[in-house]
Amino acid sequence: MITYRQATLDDVDGMAEVEAASWPRSLAASRKAIADRVSVFAAAQWVAVLDGRIIGAAFAQRICLQQLQTTPLTYEYVTDHGTFRKTHLSDGPIYQLVGVGVAPAGQGMGCGRALIDRQIEFARGIDGITRILGFTRPVRFHQFPQLSIEEYLKRRSESGHVADPVLSFHLDSGARLVSSHADFRPNDHESRGYGILIEYPA
Ligand SMILES: CC(C)(COP(=O)(O)OP(=O)(O)OC[C@H]1O[C@@H](n2cnc3c(N)ncnc32)[C@H](O)[C@@H]1OP(=O)(O)O)[C@@H](O)C(=O)NCCC(=O)NCCS
């Protein structure tokens, strides 16, 4: 059975392994960045554990609206290069989901969804949190170079769901699309650099 819990510094190696296995190399958070995240705000870093091994990890921090209104808005800016060191505010009203990853062998079993659901449940219980937001990835956008981001976001599968699998992971589970941001993560080639801001009900 998969169990879900908040991370401690002892989990950092396992979380870094999951990160390296699940994300494209240029996007995976480093061991050092993960250690920083746990040091800064351990309660918002969650792990999924199966048979004593970490198979999934989901990260978050607290920020304020002004941080999202800065231009240019980039992943490096809004996460302090993935560390949360200068960006996490202990009284920030926005709970920002930063990334979820599941090791390939554990994907498709509901683990990613359960991690995000745990994060949302936790955020809703924090005094002073008014919004739950996250930047996600239009991960198959690179397969449609002829489309603008607006056209790509309108694509639907035959069953009527948002066609992009990572977007549908969020949008089919209660999140709404807020805005799209060019050059959010220029090294996310699959997403053609775009970050898509989504929001779950707080
Ligand atoms: C996105 C991710 C965390 C999903 O984890 P998971 O444990 O496989 O997800 P779940 O089993 O809970 O949910 C599966 C759903 O996710 C969606 N999905 C996400 N990525 C998918 C992929 N590569 N292929 C197919 N479906 C995918 C599907 O909608 C699927 O729904 P279904 O089960 O009804 O078909 C995982 O694919 C991953 O680690 N990806 C790489 C890192 C990344 O891009 N993270 C997203 C950042 S916001």
C-alpha cells in the first residue's frame, strides 16, 4: 500500500532520485534544492512511500500575489532557483504547488493525484491561505509547432477531456486554468517554455 506523508531531511536522497527519474534532466530539482525546500518549509513537501521506498514527491511554498505579478515571470524567479529560500513567506496567502513527480514504475496508479490531493487538503487547513495555485506544463505542446498556446489549450481528446495529459491531470480534477506564461521555463522544451497557471478551490 502506498502511504503519503510530509517529508523530513532524511527523505531528501529518495526525493532527489524520484525527481531525476520522473522529470526531464534539465528540469529536475537538484538534491541541494530539495534539501533547501525541506529546510525552509518541511510541512509542504510531501512524499509517497511504497515498501519503504519513496516513489513520488510533491513540493509547495507560500507566496503572495505580488510575486506572481512580477515581469518577466519565470520559474527561477518565483521559486528562487528551485530552493524557496527567498520566495517562501511564512504568512503568504497563496499556497503554490511547485512540482509533482512519480517514478516511472509507480505512474498511472493514482499516486500523483493522491499527492496533489494531500497537498490541497493540507493547504485548506492552513490559516491565512486564500488561494491554491500552481504552474503546470503543457507537456505535448512541442508536438504541435503550428498551434498557438491558445489553440493548444483548446484541444480536446475524443472523450472531451483536455488533450494534454499533464494539463488534464489537474483540470479534470477540479483545477481551473488561470493564465499562460511564455518563457516561464525556457529549458522546458516539451512545453515550448510555457508555464500554465492553474488554480484549485481553496
Ligand atoms: C504527472 C505525473 C506526476 C502523474 O503521476 P501519476 O502517478 O502517473 O498520475 P496518476 O496515476 O495519479 O494520474 C494519472 C492521470 O494523469 C494524467 N497523466 C499525467 N501524465 C501522463 C502521461 N505522461 N501519460 C498519460 N497520462 C498522464 C492522465 O490524465 C491520467 O489519468 P488517467 O489515470 O485517468 O488516465 C507523472 O506523470 C510525472 O511524474 N510526470 C513527470 C513530471 C511532470 O511533468 N510533472 C507534472 C508537473 S505539474
